[in-house]
Amino acid sequence: MEYHRPVLFHESVDALAIKPEGVYVDVTFGGGGHSALIVSKLASGKLYSFDQDRDAEEQSKKIDSPAFQFVRANFRDLKKYLRLYGVKQVDGILADLGVSSHQFNVPERGFSTRFEGPLDMRMNAEAGTTAKEVLETYSEEQLHRIFGIYGEVKNARTLARTIVEKRARKPFDTIGEFKQAISSCTPKGKENKYLAQVFQALRIEVNDEMKALEEMLEQAAEVLKPGGRLVVISYHSLEDRLVKNFIAKGKFFGEVEKDLFGNEKKPLDAVNRKPIVPSEQELLENSRSRSAKLRIAEKR
């Protein structure tokens, strides 16, 4: 099985408009597909690839090029680590916000509803809070909030109440035990979709994904050179909304601010009015691509 098949693979790298001497950042190395393609287009240029996952670090060893530097860090620390390497400005930044197929396919990571495994879901398996800890320690209100907002789960309140009631009797140690405990909330015939939403919500919370994304986008706008490109592939409406708003308004909520002369105060301009979505062919070959949206912006 391949480690990970990138979605909108050529479209996203083409969107960077790579210059052979340019400096680029792949903030989501994953299986390294995008990074390998970017490196192949560089001559005297440089690529810095970020990932907090130990498995991704192993994958990075397959790219043997002086143009390539792997950085084991969360992309919310983009500016800090670029500074460590003496990089102040870059020509392009690529972010593929999907969880890699590899992470889904390793039962011990606890990302997938398909396997029995621990309730983990940490992108960096050596640090942070696990899904089990979230399920055991969060209040009913907190659980209601994360399932409602991050999972867009319809019966989020009932689900939160059920979790609190069931955990009082017996803690959940595995994915199977958790699925069993919430079976009364799971709509018949729509089990897979429902569980995917529940697991998505837990994963976003465990990894603080929304806040990390906001921090990365703000820093990306700061380190891009004028004319530099930001390319982002998102997979659910929450992420896409943050990306879309930041490109359009320079902020995540509210309206764009203007200066005294009525000029919009925002760092980026959208290159494509509508997001690029996968082709019919790609949808047939990779069902996980169906929710993907690619947005491209240029630094003013």
C-alpha cells in the first residue's frame, strides 16, 4: 500500500509557480509527495518541509537533495523555525490540511473508525492530550461544543450527555468500546458518516487544529515575499472558511478593514475566485478527495 496519495497533486504544486532559485515551504510533509515534486523543480533553490509526525520524519529520509531540509515541528511554529535556518522571506508556501492515508491506515494511531485501536489521534504521538483524555475529562458542555462545531454532529448535545453518563460507569479504553458506548446516538444506516464526524471533531480538538491553522496562516502572510504564493488544500468547511476569510479579508471573522483612503488592509489577494476541486478522474481513483478544495493567494 502506498504511504499516502496526495490530492490535487499537480494542481497544488503548479499553483506555487516555482522558480528554480526560489525558497519554498511545505508545511505538511506527510508522505512527502508534494515535497519530492517541489524539490525536483529546484536548482539553487531550497525547500523546508514541516511535520510533527515521527513517521513523516522517517519518510523524509527518502528525499536525498541538498535543496531539501526537513523540520520536525508543528506548522504553527513556521516563523520560529524559518528564523532558526536564517530564512526571513519565502517565495511560496504549500499546506495540504488532510490527515495522511498512512495515519488513517495504522490502527495504533487511533484515527480511523475502521480499526480497533487506542483512542489516541495525536499527530505528534509523543506529546499532548489523547482522544481518551478528552472523552474522560471534558465536561458535557465542552463535549457538546466540540462535536457541534468541529464535527457538525446533529445530535451533539445528546451525544455529549451519553458520553458523560457512560464514562461514569466504565471508562473507554479502545475505539470499539467508545463506538459501543455511543451506539444509541448513531443513526441507523448512516453509521460511517456519523462516526467520521465524531472522530473528526475529536481529532481537531486533540491537535488544536483550528488555532494552529490560524497561527500558520498569519505567519505565512508575514514571511511571504511580495508576489509569493500561498497554496492551501482543505477538506472540511471549517478549515476552508478560515482559509477563504483570511485570503479575502486578512482576518478570520468580521469584515475587511480599510485605511483612511478606503484601501483594504489585507496581506493577500485571491488568485482563483472559486476553489479548485478534484477532477472526475481523481474522484474515481481516490474517494477521499471528494471534499478537497484548493485555494491560491498571492502576497500583495
